[in-house]
Amino acid sequence: MNFYTVGIEGMPRLLLEIEAPMENFRKNTYEGAFKKYYEKNLVTYDAIENGYLSVIDKEQFLENMANALVDAAGDKVYGLPKKSQQEKLLVDYNISMAVYVLPAVLEFKGESSEKLADKLVKAWKKKFPKTNIQASEYENIEKGFHKKWCYITTAVCESFGKPDDCYELTLLRNYRDNFLMGQPDGEAVIKEYYDVAPTIVKHINKRKNHDEIYKDVWNEYLRPCIQMIEENENSRCKDLYIRMVRELKEKYFYLN
């Protein structure tokens, strides 16, 4: 078997054959969808691992593999005539990379896996400079569905009739796992949130105008924060989210 050829031909398919990436990115369906995706592409991961172990220039080998996927994505994105179409497809690709491609590469746990994931992230950033995807393991992403997080966002979304696996909550959970937890003060920020957010929500819910309050929270904090994440302004989102928690704490943490 020519491991190089199998790898080069298989890499683009890791991304391009994913359809509707958000459709199965839900608490009850992600595990099955990820496992099906991983098993479908095992031959590619295995070929890359065997090729990596057998070649002399291992760095160049992995760069070639990463570029095969990223260049194929670039052809699809930049081949679209309208900027709006390009941006929409790139959002889908970013999600696919974050919740399927990179976690599956790491899930293989070969000698090449972490290095290939790193090459993919760097090549992606070079091809699409405004993006900021990170490699996260499947287990950490899947656990995120079962952690209590985003109390305030959950309360706001519930007031709008949105489900627990809505786009906004999914985006913020992914932001937590792929950006915030990797920051030097990330754990401290999350701990502060855990300490005060449930009480803030409880006290808001006791007010007759709680729906109006949640609408204001959405307009002032959450909608801008979500837009920042979509535009890869992750640090700005972090600053705004911290400010939201502290300002809501001042208003609603203590019963008046």
C-alpha cells in the first residue's frame, strides 16, 4: 500500500464529506455521529501513521497531509462568487474542523496525531487568517454537553423558547472548551461564573419582569458576545462576558 497516496487522497475527504455539521452536534446525537465519522475515516488515519513512521522527513510529510485538506477547503471557499457565500461555507468548515476533523485526528492517538493536528491548525490559520480554530479532544467536547455551564445564557434562551442544544448555547460551550479553558486565567474565570451565576438567575426569575430583564441581557451582552465569537474576536468576548457577570452580580446577586 502506498501510504502517502492514501493519505493525500483521504485528507480532503475528512472535511469535504461532512454534511450539515451542526445537525448532529447535539447532546443525544454527537457521540454516535462522531464514532461513525471516525470509523469511516480510519483508513486515512492509519495510512498517515504508517507513512509518518516510515519516511525520513516526517515534518514535510505531515505538512503535505495538512495542506492537502486545507488547500481543498480553500478551493471550495474562494471558488464561490459571493463573499457572503464564502463566509457561510467557512463557518460550516470551522465547525467541522473543531468538532469532527481535529478531535478525530487526536482520537487516533498515534505518534503522528498531535503533530498532524498542530499542522492542520497552523495551515488553516494561514489559509484563513481571520479564523482561530483550536484542536480539542473528542472526550472534552462530548463532556461539555453534560456540564452545567452558561446558566445565564441558558436562562435567556429559555425565555425565548430556545432548546438546550440551540446554536447560541452550542457556540458558547465550544468557545469554553476551545478557547477559554486554554487561557491562563480561564479556570479562574469559569470558577467565578459558577460561584455567582446560579444565584443571579434564581433572583432574576423571582422578578415579575424577568423576561424583560433577559431581553436586555441578550441585547447588551450576549448577542454582541456571540457575534465576537463568530468573528474570532475571542478575547473581546471574554472581556464582555466577565463584565456581564460582574454587572449582573451587582444588580441581582442579592435580593432587594
